Amino acid sequence: MARKTDQQCAQQAVAAAVVGGTKNGTKTAMNVTMTRDEMRRAQAYLASGKPVTGR
């Protein structure tokens, strides 16, 4: 399985936040779909201010 890019991890985190709706729902969605490493990378990518959309 190919490793996700940092941007893909960030996109997945944003999607989990949309689907989760609440803080607890988001936390559950992220725990089910992402590894700790992916969560860390998503957080760093989002903090950097880079765009999450596009290629």
C-alpha cells in the first residue's frame, strides 16, 4: 500500500471533521480512518497554511 502524501492526510482530516460534525464525532472518525502518524502529518500540513484542495 502506498504511503499517503501530507496533503492527502490533511484532506482526510478535513473530511473527518465534516463527517464527524462534533468534536467527539470528528475524533471518532479520525481514530477509525487514520493512523497516529497520518494525524500528526495532517496537523502539521494544516498548520503550515498550504492549500488542502487541488493537485
